[in-house]
Amino acid sequence: MKLYNTASKKLETFKPISDGIVKVYTCGPTVYSSPHIGNFASYIYWDLLVRTLIANGYKVNRVMNMTDVGHLVSDGDDGEDKLEKGARKENKTVWEVADYYINEFMDSFHALNLLEPEKICRATDYVEEVKAAVDAMTANGFTYETSDGIYFDVAKFPDYAKFAGLDLDKLKAGARVEFSDEKHGAADFAVWKFIKPGEKHAMRWDYLGRPGYPGWHIECSTIIDAELGEPIDIHTGGIDHIPVHHTNEIAQTYAISGKPLANYWLHCNFINIDGERIAKSTGNIYTLADLAERGFAPLDYKLWVLQGHYQGDRNFTFGGLDAAKNRRLNWRNRIALELQKPQKTNREFFKKVLEALDNNLNSAEAFAIIDNTAEISLDDWRDIDSLFGLGLIDSVQDISKEDKALISEREKARAAKDWAKSDDIRHELEIKGITIKDTPDGSIWQYLK
Ligand SMILES: [Zn+2]
């Protein structure tokens, strides 16, 4: 199995640390608003990663975090607390806001038929571990204190710029105007923030004798250390995580334990909508509920995402989604056809599909193989379903005895040249969403589009 590793910028043959078991960490959602469809693309790609590892015989142990500490608006250390803002707007406590969006996220996760990670960790459940991690970084000489928090001293980690290929001098020059504070370097970041007297933060924990809360990046290093143990095999995220969030995770883990964080780093690209970045200002933020309103199921969207590559520059359009929906319906009908035929399994076919995925998760090629293979048995469709989680087999049910009786009644009417009756029965079945195709071997049923 080959994967593109951001750390080496190369396609590498995957080798797990322990035979047969793969430790995976996925940076999870921040839970203060409804995710848009672009957010879900990354979870769809990593679902494919996990399913491909399983198809290759590995046991996967995956952990994902949920950022239920809002506190900062961006990768930086300043700004308004997003959870507090959401709570004010919705007249709820910050904890209620987090609970609400966690439930909503998991509902969507299941609607997309995504395999649940072995463990999902809420950041607020790991605050004691975060404090211990900050203690360790301080004991190892990687932090300093300012009036507003504990900061990571980037200069103490010589490899800081390596992972993302950063130019720290340039970063310093660009940031000079904004930074006249107590930070030693422009790239230094908070691992713990103090709450100043008068600041109304609902989420607060005592540490070093005063109230505060964890920095933006520390939960991932802490959760990985607590739940998986570094180094892990594969760490996943979006390309926007590379220069700050993942760079900081690597630095923190080194400062805590002296160990590397992960052997393979996978990053997915953004999804644009109608050629534009997803943004409030563009007005192109769609949720799964918005797609449902337009008649598209979550699994139509999942199939659309899997038609492209995780590293590719994707452009979402409703025309494209409609084509994906049609492809899913065609596949359903191919399964319906197989239900009505004697079966022969073709393992060579499935081997080719898996080979495509083993080549850096090339699902587009795997789909082309499916489209270009004339006959795929039910067993093979079952394996395709396990690989992509598209719920195809479950969406196809054999028709009822009554409907089957109607089909044979229609065949008899046709043999007797009773076209009126034959048409009546066809119409009756179409109302139930079933269409009849007459072939030289007799009538077959399919789902009406
Ligand atoms: Zn993370």
C-alpha cells in the first residue's frame, strides 16, 4: 500500500510500527457550529483510508478529537471565543452548545456511513493531561511565561520549520507590526492561556494558581500521548493544518516526550464550490441538510467526494452532484439485476479495485474499474460496499411476492398480445418505483430513476 507522506513529500510504501495494527489519529471538528459539506469531505477521505487498511488485513486503532473548547477564532492565539459567541447567540450555556453540535456532527457522520473511530475524545475531558503536558514542556525548557499565558519557544526546537518548509525570518518580518507583545518570536504559540480578571470565560480551569484554559494546539498532542502513544502510524488532517496546527503538534510532542509524533502524514485538499472557496462572504456554505432539501442523500455526496482524489483540487457543483447521484442509482440497478441472475464471483475484479486504492487511495480509478466491468457478482458488490461504505447492498431489496406475481402476469398478457393489460401492470409497478425491462431472457425489474 502506497501513501503520499507530507513529511517526506514522497509516495511511500506503508509499513506499520507494529505488525498488523495501525494507529491512526484524525484531527476532529470544532463543535460550535454546523459543519458544511467541505468539512465532511476530509472525514469521507479518511473513512476510505481506514476501510482500505482494513481490506489489506490491518486492524485499525483510530482516535479522533472533538474541540469543545472554543476560545480562539483562528490558528492564532487572539480573538473571540467561538463557543461563547455561539452560546450568547443561541441563549445556551457553552456546554449545551458543544453537546448540541457534537450530536449533530455524529448524526451526519452516521448518515454518511463513516466508520466510527475506536475512540472519540472531547478536549475538555483531557485538561488534567494537558496541564501535565505543559508541566513536562516547561521542565524540559521549551516554554516561557508571559502575562497572558504559557508560550512555546519555537527557537528551542531546531526542526520547527522543517515539516511545513516555513521561512521563519519571513514570518518574523511579516508579523513584526502586529507583535509588540511579550512573545520571544513571531511563531511562538500559547500552550496555556490565562484568564485575566474581568474576562468572562465560562470554560475555565485552575492551573499555576490562576484560572485559564488550554492553547489551541495542545489537545491533539495530549490525546495522542494519552490514547495511542507516540509515534503513531498515520496522522490525518487538511492541508490548512500543515503550517501551524500540525507543525505545532510536532513541536509540542517533541518537547513533551522527545519522540516524533507520526510516521505518515496525510493531508487532504480543499473543496471549492462553483469555483470559489467556501466562505460566508461568498454565500456558498451548504450543509448536508441543504443538500437534502434539494433531493440529495448524504451518500450521493459521499460518492461525489470519492470520485476525486483527496489531494486533488475539487470543484463542487450541483450538476456534478446530480451525476454522482445517477451513478449511485446505476450501481443500485446493477445490483438489482444481479439479484435476478445466477451468480459467479470474480475475485480478479476485486483485486484490481483494491490495487487502485492501494495506490495512494485512487478511488477515481477504482470507480472506473467498476463502471468498466460488465458483470459484478453480489459477493463482489458486497466487498465494494465494505470498501466505500456507500450502503449499496442495503439499499437494494428483492421485490415482494405480489410484485413478482404482477411481473409474470404481465408476461402472460404480453404473450397473449393483451397490450392494454400489460401497460396497466407496467404503470402499477412504476407507481411503486419499479420499472420493467424486456430482455430476450424475459422481464427484469429495476429501480425507476
Ligand atoms: Zn490536531
